[in-house]
Amino acid sequence: MKLSLNKKIYLMTALLLISMVLFLTYGIDMNNLDYALSQRIPKVLAMILGGGCIAFTTVVFQTITNNQILTPSVLGLDSLYVMIQTIIVFIFGATSILIINENYNFIINVTIMIVASMLLYRALFERKENNIFFLILVGIVFGTLFKSATTFIQVMIDPNEFLALQTSIMASLNNINTNVLLIAFIIVIATIPFIYDDIKYLDVLSLGREQAINLGVDFDKVVKKMIILIAILVSVSTALIGPMTFLGLLLANIAREVFKTYKHTYLILGSILLGIITLIIGQFFIQHIFKFDTTLSVVINFIGGIYFIQLLLKGANR
């Protein structure tokens, strides 16, 4: 029986609710209910924000680049996040308030990443070409530069402080600060009106630059606006739950396989639901099956790396 698009959304929503209830209630009783919920509810909220931001930015980024194996990580934002954390530890130490205080750390990371992204995009889009692929190329170069600089600095860091650094740059959903969640929530809510205005153009943008322009869409304006929004949301998700390079790739492509439609209303909503479900179920297995022997980012990047290779091989066969 073939399900309609709406029924698939309803089914994913039901699965999301079930996974949330399972995550929130598994292994607790009335004696430790308040404590357990106080620890688990912030994690769920962080996964909703982080998963939603990653899913949305990847689908939109693949649409404006017309490439289903690219993700916003090629712009170097993940590498910039790791470099910022490394520089803070190198200069101020792992016991610095800029590392220990999650609010300060979050604000610093998001601010630097957004400002750096906007400066880069503004400088590049002032060029006459306005070529999105040139932007991607520059992003890859800067990402490589950030990684090289980070590796160089990490070699000089004290081993004990390096361990603390590893904790801060790995995706962690174990100690989410509710104040950080509030800041992230405010930023995400503030971007929604700008996203809502142009989301109707994404279906046309997927046809390509020339076709979109012929159909009356101001391609350059919409792309620049979406790139800035992507930079903001990627900054929020990375600073909130850490870098997860291949999660967006998995979500966007699985959503396209499940829905088999060009309508971005369904693709974006479906990928967001998939992202939240993936993070919740993944964190559930990390906590209760693997007993924290590994981290969620390691598992996701391992599976996503295999899937990425499969996509490359599939494209080569075509």
C-alpha cells in the first residue's frame, strides 16, 4: 500500500512522539522522576533544535547548489568551531570561564561563526560572478586551513588540557545548559520569518539558476539570503550539540528517498522529523545500550561516512 505524503508525515510524527516518550520515561520510577526528567528534557529540547537546524540547512544547501552530496560542512563552519575552541583552550586554558561557562562559550562561538560567515559571503557575493560554486571552493579551502591550524595548535597544548578540549568539541548531549537552550531557541525563532518568506521559492530554485530566473525568481537575492540563514543555523547547531559532519547528508537524502517529491515543504519537514528521531533514538542507544562507551557523533559519522561512499559509487555507476 502506497502512503500519501501527508500520511508519511503523520507516521513520522507518531514515531517521534513514541521515541520521545521512550527516551523520557525509560528506566525511571516515581522516586527519581523529577531528577530524571530535569536531566532528560533539556537533552530532548537540544536534539529538537540541533536536529531541526541540521536537517533544514542541508536540504536548503543541496537545493541552492543543485547537488545532493554537499552539506554546509563544506563551507568550513565545523572546522571553524573546533578552531575557536582550540584557540580558547590554548590561550586561556581549559579552566577558563570561557570554556567552563557554557553560556559564554556558546555566545562566543555563535557570534564569531556568524560574523566570519557574513564577512566571507559578503566579500564573495560582491564579486560580479556571484558564483555559489566559487563560494563552496573557498569554503573548502578555508575549512582545510582551519583544520591545519587547529592540528598545529593542538600539538602544543598540554595533554591534560587537550583531553578537556576533546570533551568540548565532541557532540555532547549529556550536560545541556538550559540557558544555552534559551539563547539557541531565541535565535532559531528569530530566523523563522525570514525563512518563511522565501521557502516557496525553493521548489523553483531546484530547477537551476537559469530556469529560476526565467520564472521570475531573483536567484542571487534568494541564494544570498539563504546562505546567511544557513550560516546562522549551522552556527547554532554546531555550538549547541557539536559538529556532526554526515548527519545532514543522511537526513536530506533519506528524506528524498522516503517522500520522492520536489516539494520542499514535505522534504524539509520530513528531514527535520527524521533528524530529531535519529538523535533521540541514537542518544537512547548511547545511554542504555552502549553505556556511554562511545559518543553519538562517532556513530553518526561512521554510518554517514559509509553512506557517503555509497552515494559516490552510485553516482559513478550512473
